[in-house]
Amino acid sequence: MNLVNHGKTKDVYVLENGNYLLKFKDDVTGVDGKFDPGANQVGLSIEGMGNLGLRLTKFFFDTLKKYNVYTHMVNVNLDENTMEVKKAEVFGKGLEVICRYKAVGSFFRRYGKYVKEGQNLDTYVEITIKDDDAGDPLITKEALLELGILKEGEYETLIEMTKKICGIVKDILAERGLDLYDIKLEFGRDIHDDIMLIDEISGGNMRVYKDKQYIEPLELEKFILAQ
């Protein structure tokens, strides 16, 4: 088992069977010591976050499987904070797909002259390229095709999958009295060029509120996994 990537919130190892192993860490993204799923650097470390992130990811991925959503998950070891996953080819050097239901975070910082903070959004989806030095800039469909990052038809597939996945997550949270404000997903191609959901779904990549009060990532467990 060889380390192939030392990530912000996960380390990635290659296995002898050709699959990969994700090691979930306690680090989360943020700015000035405050958690922000849209940030492109580690902001703080929260004890137990790695295990919780893995537990929530397993829960959501298992649920999504029931809705015929294709993910890279193979199996999970909660004692080791690891998840074995299928090999995935990322798009270009990596894309992040953000689904927004409220005008908060970077969306509000960009468009604050046009919306009120917390204003409802109609399942708004945007794509950014993973580039820490450039600040993970937004990218258009036309640029994704022009640069060869996506193939014809893949943009529409990503948008459709994102809306379906996020709708399922949003409903799960709503059943528990929680409001999903925004969530960040990642996708990749398998060895057959089929698109699958990769990375994770946890408190580390979404903003969730209850009665307009922000729910810390670690607090999600008692709302979701205790059901």
C-alpha cells in the first residue's frame, strides 16, 4: 500500500488490487480557524471529524445506492477511518460541483449586490476547477469543453446527477428538521468512462442549519446517524 496523495482532509493510498484507500483525517477546510466547506485550505482540526466524516459518507452512499446513484465506494473500515474505493479518473486536474439552496458563502460574496444573504436559490449548480493557487475559480460549460476537461454530454450528466444527489440529501436532512444551504460534490470516470460520485458526503462539505442556527459538522451525527 503506497501513499499517492497527501490531501487536505484525506490521504490516498493505492492498493495491490488496483483500488484505492482513502484515509479520513480530522482536518477540515476553513479560514481564520473557522470551518468553511468552500475554502481551499485547511482551517482547523476537529477531533473525531475523520471518523464522523466516514460514518456519514457511508450512510449517504449506502442510501444513494438505493436510488441507483453510482459511487466509487467499495467497502468501509470504521475502526481504521478508511474507505476502499474504485479507481477514478478526475476531470482535468479535478472539479468541484457545488449545489446551492441559499445565497451564502462565496456565492453571496460574489453576488451580494444582487441578492440578500440567505436568499433562497432554485437548486443552483456551479462548477469550479480545483486550483488552490487560483482560488478554485468558477468555470463555464464552454470552457470545460474548449479545454478538453469534459466530453460532449458530460456537463449535462454532472448537473443532472448533482441535482438528484443533492435533492436526496436535502430530503434526508429535512426529515430531521435540518435545512441544507449548500453542498460540494466531486465526480470522476471509472475504467469504462462511466461517471460516478467520488470523495465524500459529510459535514465537511456541506452547510446545514436548524431554525436558522448553523449546525457544526460534528453535530450532524446526532441528527442523522442516531435516527
